[in-house]
Amino acid sequence: MGAEQKMNRVNFYAGADMDRVSPLRRDVDWITDQLASPEARVLPVWREKNFVSFLDQGAESFEIAWLTVGDASALANGGDPFVLLGEKNGIPYFAIDLSHLDEPEAAVLHGTFVGLRDVGGALAQSEGALLSYAKGLFHWHDRNPFCARCGSATMSTSAGHVRLCTNADCKTSHFPRTDPAVIMLVHRGDRCVLAHNRRNHLPMYSTLAGFVEPGESLEEAVAREVHEEVGIRVGRVRYHSSQPWPFPGNIMLGFHAEAESTEIAIEEEELVEARWFERAEIANAAETGLKLSRSESISRRLIDDWVSGAVT
Ligand SMILES: [Zn+2]
């Protein structure tokens, strides 16, 4: 893969390669017709887990285990449970939340519910993106049963893409949230900074990351987070790419940041360790057993593209 192709590659959890048909979400007749289509596929989500089956047991690869509209309706908790994901090659794709069931697998035998992070890299990219899309939407539905403005109940509308306040005096529309976080590889010459976060019990080295605050540009957020976490001042900050991160509802905005100082002082509540790594040390990680961020993460992409020289 050439340097330019590498830079243009879509990150995992994006690339569903589907028409989201957003103008049709409010067209109730069109939605009804799609649900009646024998081709329609339904992606179930259960308590933030996704439904998959083994594609190849030996190779540990997975594929989405789809339901028919009929099967999904039989398991639904009444009402209008379908969320429209989109359409591809004339096939409509929906999702349904089955969290009300205690044992969903007893009712649907051909798959299993798993955490997306546990199977992420073992899915085709387009399927990983669909699971991320559905998981993110249902997480938002689950956390927004009441209007943030007046406290009344909200209801799902626009094929699951809006929650409307049911109070006639309020009627506020609430839209799905995705919260921006910056993630950055700090580098200087042939070295970069990686950190072992307290969230990971075993030493795994990854890039720094943090949430964007109100009234702050992305570049400012990068500089602030780097200084807070490792005490380094950064100069040039360059955007690389982004990645939907439905754990639970973020979009990761990836950067490379050039260090202007080298002394590290870690934020101990969040990090176990942070240090400078030589480019060669990272390039040889597989041989030396140095554990880096997961292969499907934007963190790894930022590291790999810097190590291979696609980013200078
Ligand atoms: Zn309200």
C-alpha cells in the first residue's frame, strides 16, 4: 500500500458503504413498505451487545447474524421498535433493541450476543461499521428516555433518529449525540510518546486522548490534553483522520502533534507510565513482545502511519 493510499484508508467502525437515506426517515409509508420487503434485514442489539455468528470458527472471524422483520417483530417489546439504518443495493437495513429480553439467545438460535470490542477486528469493515452505528444509536436511546429540557417522557420518531418530547408545551426534538474526543501521537524526530493507561491492566502502549471542552478548538484540546497527561508542550498539530468510537458514544479525531519539549511528567490518576519510544523499537514490537494499541483502533493507525513514514 502506498503512502497516499494509507492516508486515505477509512478507519475501522466507519465505512458501512450504505445510503443512510436520511431524507426518507420521516416518510412513514416508505418505511412501512421497506419493513414489508422480504429482503429487509434486521440487526438486533441487546444491552449494548451485538449479534454475530461464526464465519469461520478456526480463523475466529465473525459475521452479523441478521433477523427477518417477522422474527424481530415476534421478539419486540411492542410499539414501533424498528430503527432504520439505511439501504444498500435495494435492501433495507433496520436495527432493533431486544434489551427487554432476559435470554434473547434462547429465542434466536443462530447467533450469539457479544461485546463489539471483543470481535471488532474479526469482522469485515462494513459490518463493523453497521454494528457501531446500531450500538451507538441504541446507547443514545437508552440514555434519553426523558427530555433534558422539561423532564417529560420522550418518544422515538423519524425511524429512530430523533427523540421527541411528549409534553405538548415543549415538543423539543433531541438528536443522537456523538461526543468529540481528540487522540494524538506526540512525536519529535525519530521518537514518539506512548502511554500505559490505568484502564488497561496489562501494559499496552497507546497514544494520548481526551475530550474536547466547550469553547476550545481541536488543536487547543490536543495541546491541553498532552500537557495535562505528560507535561509536554506541543507545537505543530496536524489532523490525520477520524474514527467512530461507540464505547459508548464518541467520535475520535486523530492528530499528530510535534513536541517542543521532551521531559515527561505523567498525570498519575490516569496513566501508569508514559515514555519516549524509538521508531525502530515500535517497528519491532511484534518480535519484542511490546504490546501496542489494538489493530482496528485509530490509535494504532496514528502509530503505524508515523512509524512507516507516511507522516513526518
Ligand atoms: Zn420537553
